Amino acid sequence: MLASKGSIPNPKLVLFLKTGICGGFTTFSTFALESATLMKSGHPKVAFLYMLLSILVGVGAIFITEFVCFGTSESLLENTHPQ
């Protein structure tokens, strides 16, 4: 609400709030809702498979993208755990 009224002067902060914070919550809530709906509708195996594959494919996509862009996944690991 503050961002839409122009109360936050930094456009990068507005972008972070709108896409980073709000986007993350809506994405996770959709994932959670779909998982719960599958469980409640009597498909616990499908729900578990959906959750497992969503996580594995999501994380795998990061490593594949890193490999395609930089030829190795080592730079991803180096960036997340500086020594």
C-alpha cells in the first residue's frame, strides 16, 4: 500500500517489495494450496509426488541454468558459501 501511494521513494525497494516479498508469498501459497487440495481430495501419493518433484525440479533448474550460463555449477556453490 505504501509503495502504491508513492510513500517509498526508492524504486528498487518498491520492486523488491512487490515482486520479491509478495511474489514469494503468492508462489508458496499456491504450492501449499495445491498440495493441501490433493491431500484432502484423497490423493496423498500424488500430493507427495507433486511436492517432491516441485522442490527437486526447482532446485535442479538452478543448477542447470548455472551450468548452461557458466559451464559449471561450482560458481553457484562458491557464491553461496564464500570462504
